[in-house]
Amino acid sequence: MKGSIERMIKTNREIKTLKKSASIANSCIPVIENALKENEITEKEIARRIRRKIYSQGATLAFRILVASGKRSAIVHPKPSATDKKIDGTGYVDFGASYKNYKSDITVPFVVGKIGKREMKMVNAVVAAHNLAMRSIKIGMPCWKLHEKVNTFLRMKGFRMIHAMGHGLGKNVHELPYIGKPRKKLRGLKKRRWERLKKIVFQENMVFTVEPAVYLKNVGGCRLENVVLITKREPGILTHARLIKA
């Protein structure tokens, strides 16, 4: 997790640039939706079209585009990042734009064709978890408590998160605040660092991601990620990722 605590609060200029980066990512959502309507579309082809769309707007990739469907989507960071596999079942497209060195990070989940009841329950749980997270964000709330609330909800549905619920954005894809909890008992330097991180609360002009996810080994996964800006009134969603069914 890069960046200092002081860098968590963005300036007006930074927010303007981050909004532009987010809008470029948003412009790729119709590209994904249209691609998923094609019968023989592959993971690599979707990645290629997103890359072309981002570069056409004077931006570059924030990171390597991840496109995973079927059993591959049960992996958080699949390798290779995209294959010649035909899209089918549950899956996601994880990508971002880098505009004037400021990053966006968005994950669009999808369902193509028929899926099983367990998979549909997973997808519905992730969408509901995302909505819960957005309703729960409040200035002054410790960031780790958002993770805890969403993870508790998913556990009640029979699932669990295996990574943090979100992270800050800026010149780096992963910055503070860290919206998660340690998974193991910590000692020494790691423990002292966590004691510092857990005191971080949501503040005005923070920009971060909300990305609840569930992964079912050898079955599939679902991740829904959007970029959020904290304002005095309510959280503003800068990106518009949503579940796409084709």
C-alpha cells in the first residue's frame, strides 16, 4: 500500500483529474456490454477493445487489464491476465485508466449464459454487499469497520471475502486508506503499522475503491468495484460499474 497518510486527502486539482480518469473508465462499460452480446467473444478481445478505448482518450492503462470468466474468475489475479477462452458463465473485467498520472480502478462483473443456483446466489450477494457498503460510508467512520460490516453480511449469506474491501487511489493504484483488516495475528513492525492504520477514518475528499467480492474455487467468482469520493453531503460514486447479464 503506497502513499502517506497526508496524501489520502486529495486537492481540488487532484479530484478533477481523478474524475476525468474515472470518466474514461466509465466510457469502457458500453464497450464491455456490447462485446458480451457477441457469441464468440474472447477474454483477450475484450481486453484489446478496452485498451483501444482508453488510449483513444489520451490516457494509458493504470495496470494490466484482467478479463476472467468461468473457473478462471475464481482467481483474484488470474495469470495470464486474459486468454483466448470464449466468455461464458460468471466473470469480471478489472481495469483502469491513468490520466495525467492519476489512476482509476473499476471491476465490471458479468453473467453470460446459464449459471447454477450457487453462482447466482454468489452474484446477488456481491451486488447486495456493494449496495450495503455505499449506504454505510460515513465521515468519521473507521475504514476497517466498513470492511467488517460488508464481510459480516457476506458471511451471513454463506460466503466470505479473501481480500480487503477497498483501497485508496491517486498517483498509485493502491494508496491509503486501507479498507480491510489483518487476517493473522501481527507482531513487531506489522503490528505497529496496523495500530496506525486502524485509526484512519473516512474524511472529506478521500478517493478510494469499494470492491466486495466472492470467489468459489473451481466454480467462478464475482467482483464489483467502483471509485468513490467522500463529500460533506454523501459519498459520490465516480464510476458506474454494474452487473452485466448477456
